[in-house]
Amino acid sequence: MTQKIALVTGASRGLGAALAEQLALRGWHVVAVARTVGALEELDDRVKSAGLPGAGGLTLAPMDITNDDAMRHLCRSIHDRWGHLDLWVHAAIHAAPLAPAGSLDTKDWDKSIATNTRATGTLIPMIDPLLRATTQGTALFLDDPKGGEKFHAAYGATKAAQIALARSWATESAKHGPRIVIAQPAPMPTATRARFHPGEDRATLTDPRAEAARILNEL
């Protein structure tokens, strides 16, 4: 049986890392993209140390998704090596510090747009042909509706724009593919949530590995 190929953008920590780990443990080959080399290596170590028979492997790709040339080269490399993608998981996100809309920091605003919105709009045309090259190509987006909430202007606006792009792609692809899935994860003790909910009792939150397993089981 041909091994399935997944691309996970934002695979270093949190739910992105948990999804990459779960996919590899289930026998997929995962191309894991993140800026932090050490975190990607830790992900690789966790998969290898599990020692599960039939587990897949990882290709570590330490790069920034806002670097168009790097991502274009990566997609070309995926095409040349495998000819397709079975799954794209887009978990990369920039969580700007909480701030009133009237006090947005320009650098945080620009980075939020670049990472959360522009990169998504740039990656979709690069990845769409790879997903179309197989019969059940799927793109998975992770919704986190914060639009309109106080102090979430930068994150909420750019995350909402990201999901709007995904919904348009889903509508356009409904008949001929690829399949676009937008999941809404349960609250988890991730670094992003800690930034938005300081002092929260993290013991009540869902473990990212359990949530990753649930989301993948429902694909």
C-alpha cells in the first residue's frame, strides 16, 4: 500500500505538533514545517521513541511560511519526490499580544497579517495542485473564532480572514476537490491560549494529543 503524505505547517508546538505526531504514528510520512529547529527535532524524537511498528517518518522543514520562495521550493520538492499530497494541515499562527484596537502595535499587526492571512492566501495556490493530484486530497484548517472579542483585534481579524479564505476554497472545491475541512478544536493548554487566558486553570483543558486524535478520527 502506498504511504500517505501529509504536510503540516506549524508543526513545532501545540496542536500542530500533536497532529504531526499522530499522523506519523499512524503510518503517514509527514513533512513538518516550523521555524524552530529544536522543536521539530523534539517532534522527531517523540515519534522515533514511541517505537511503534508501522509508524511513518518525518521530513523536517525548518522554514518560515511567510517566505514565499522557501515554501514554493518545498512544494516543488514534494511534487518531485511524491507527486502529490494526501493532507495539508495548516496550524501555523501568530498570536499577537492582547491589546485594544485603538492601541495596536504596527509590527504585531503586520506580522499577524503576514502569518495568519497572507501566507494562507499564498499557500493555497501552491498546495491545491498537490492535493488535486490524488483522489482524496484534503486540507485541514483549525478555526478559533475570536473576531469581535475585546483585545483580540489583530488575532481575531486575521484568523477570521484565514478561515474566510478556507471557506471560499471549500465552496469552490465542493464538486471536484480537494476536500476542505474546518475543525474547531476544544480549548487546550497551548502557548497561544496561555497568551490569551493568563492564569487559567489549565488542568481543565483538553490534552493536544487527545484533541489531535479526535480531529483526525473525524476526517
